[in-house]
Amino acid sequence: MTPLDEPGVAAGPHTGRSRRRGVGAGGRRGVPLPLLLPGVLALAFLLLPLLALLIRAPWRSLPDQLTSAEVWQALQLSLVSATAATAVSLVLGVPLAWLLARTEFPGRGFVRALVTLPLVLPPVVGGVALLLALGRNGVIGQWLDAWFGITLPFTTTGVVIAEAFVAMPFLVISVEGTLRAADPRYEEAATTLGASRFTAFRRVTLPLIAPGIAAGAVLAWARALGEFGATITFAGNFPGRTQTMPLAVYLALQNDPEAAISLSLVLLAVSITVLAGLRDRWMTPS
């Protein structure tokens, strides 16, 4: 006999809900120690390095550090190249996400795996791959150099290409997920009313998935801004031309640690801003 079958216990529509709330409250009151200690250690492991960065920051000389010519050059180049890489990712990545989400073709799962490969590929390996593909003696780069006189490695354009290579998967994954969640019947209704497939995408689908595109673009921009391995391998580390903020941090750490800390604070502030901007998408409990 269950408690609901006992005399004097009435089953109501809110009984199960109240019981679930009671179980949840009890679970919160009694946190198991084997879970609490590792959780606190993990939190400390993630936060202590960031706190150390704030504690050791040269706050008095920070304005002078951030207004120096070298720092300003690296900051300006980082912002411009990250924005350009994000624009490239939008132009190429949104159509790719639509193909993966809305069309059926042989090997689609394999193509999706290749698209996400830069997420797990070591950035230095990505830089080497770009060098072998687009370098002066690369598979494609040799023809660009011979026919058009275009050399991509160790140029500002090379920085944009390296950043777009590692950042575009973030955009594609975000947009594809948004497309899969969107109802395709709106597009079908537009096509039955005479709109072409592209017109339906432009007038119906794009407004529906605009939040996902914005979130993916912000993530791609932040990833491009913090890119190091592929950039230094494919584009080098030339001040004013290819030296972005992460590269400037690496170089300053050897000669001027205070400048390295100041640059790191800028990147930290950008990361916090990105996280705050996406809080409704990633931090709101479902």
C-alpha cells in the first residue's frame, strides 16, 4: 500500500509536485561531502589564477602601459583582424550551417565532423596546415603566388585567415543548432506562396535565427581575438603587421612582465564582457 492509499491521505493534482519540491529542498540542504570538496577545489582551481592576475596587476602604471605605442598597435590590430575574421566567418559560415541543418546529402555527418575539427585541433597544427595549403610553396599558395603575385603568410591578411580558421566552427555550430530548433514550416509556407528558396531564407529564416547568429558571431569574435598558435605559425610575430594581443603578451612576458599583465587584463575584460553578453543564452537555467 502506498502512502496515497492510506486512509486520510487525499491525492491531489499538486501532491507529486510538492513531493518533488521537498526532495529538491532536502537535496540542497544535505550536500554530500565527497561532492562538495572536489567542487570547491575545482572552483578554486579556476578562479585563483584570475584572482592572482588581478592582485599582481600594476594598477598605478596601467594607464601608461595601455597607452604605449606597442600596446596600442597590438590592440588595434587585434580588434581589426578579429572583426574581419568574424565577417569572413559570417559570410561563409552561415550558408554552411544552413546546408548542414536543412539539406540532405551523402556524407553530411562526415562533413559536420570536419567542420568541428578545428575546435579540437591544436592551433599550432592548424597553423602548419594553413602554411602547407596557402604558403608560397603550398598546395594552393604556389598558384596564388605564380598567377596573381599574392602571398598570404606573414601578412595581416594571414592573421585574418588564421583567426577565421579557428573561429568559424563556433559560428557554424551555434547557427546550425538554432536552425535545427527553428520550425521549417515557415520556410515551406513562404515557398508555397511563390518565394524562392533564397528569398525564404533571407526574408523568413534569417530573422528567426538572428539571435543564434549574433551569439555565434560574438563567440567567433572572442575566439579570434584570443588566437595564438595558428597566428604565430602562419602569420608570424611582426609588430604593427601581425603581432596581435596574445602574441604581444607572450613577447612582453619575457622582457616587460608588467606590460604582459596589462595586456592580459584587457583580454580578461573582453572575455568577461562576452560572457555577460551571452548570459541569457548560456547561463539562464532551462
